[in-house]
Amino acid sequence: MSTIVYIRPDKHFDAAQEQLQLINSYAISNNIDIDDEFIDQISQNKRLSERTHVTEYFQSRKDSTLLIYDVWVLSTNIEDLAQMFTCMLKNEYNIHIIKQSVIISHQSSVMLVLGLIDQLRQVMQSESKRVIGRPKGSKSNSKFDKYINEIILFINDKKSVSEMARLLGVSRSSLKDYIDSRELKQVAVGSLLPKVSQNAEQEVIDTIACPK
């Protein structure tokens, strides 16, 4: 079974770098080795029928573990999200959703899956979704982003910033600024992760809002 990361930026939510930061921290904390990363820069606001590069990718990796930051990464369209969940679970995916601290598989409670879908429905219907989503002052892209996995491994190996800079062939001062601004030392030890609740699944279910 391979482990893959899927990241899809959305202007109303979190940037790719912020998603990758927490996913890396989660993987390190749970001793998960990542085999592939798919950063999808193309499909914002497109329906699933237009995202063939995504559907083909997931269909070619059946029986995989998938790490995503939140459910909106798969789609912000409720119909498409339901279809993606259905097909992935049919194809034996285990989906780790970092923000909610839950894992869904074909054995999961249907209420958990419905709860995740309903959470997105509520966010998309809320006029305050811009406040809930991408935080003000999100980090812009950096030339060091392509080295992030290597930097985290270097930090775990207790390498100094000077040694890291020499291995990467970059400026020490610029690299130090990047590590500090991205909080990569905290990422490396998993301290940026949301606090995991013992009742995470039930808390998702409890957020389901029924018509009054």
C-alpha cells in the first residue's frame, strides 16, 4: 500500500504551502512514509468531470493511503465530493483528514462520511467562509518550497542551518529566515498539528445541521 498526498489550493481556503506544512508534520508524528505528492494547481472551481487528470491519478492508485488537509481539497462541490468519497472507498482507500483528525475507509461509519460532507456544505453556505478559510497574511511561495521535505529531514537529523545550506547550495541567512517563517522546526516534531480529540469522529457527526 502506497501513501500519497493530494494538495489543491483554493483562493478561499489554505494555500498549498500551509497544507503541506501540516501534512508533513502529521506524517512525521505518525511515522508515515510519503511515496508521492500531487499538488494540483489547475482544477480550482472546476467540476469533477473536467478534472480527468485527478480522477485518472486516483484510479491508478487503488488500495492507497491518502493524506489531505481537509475535505474541501477534494472538491468544494458537494455532489463531486460525495462521488469522490464513494469511489475512493470502493477502491479501498484509507483517507486521513488532518484538520478533523479522522481516518475514513470503507469500514467507517456512514455518519462520519456524511458529517464531513455536511461540514463542507455549511462552510460553503456561510457568508463568513473567507474568515473560516485562508488566514490573513498567508505565506507566499518561496524558492525554498521545493526543498521542504529535505529540510524537515535535515532538522530531524540534527543538522545545523549552515550544514543544510551547504548541502542545498543556498544562502544560510535566507534558509534560516525560511525555516523560521515556516516554523519548520515545529513541523518536524509535529507540534503544529491540531489537538487530537479522543472523540474526533463523534465531534464531526455532532456538527451535522438539520433543517429546522
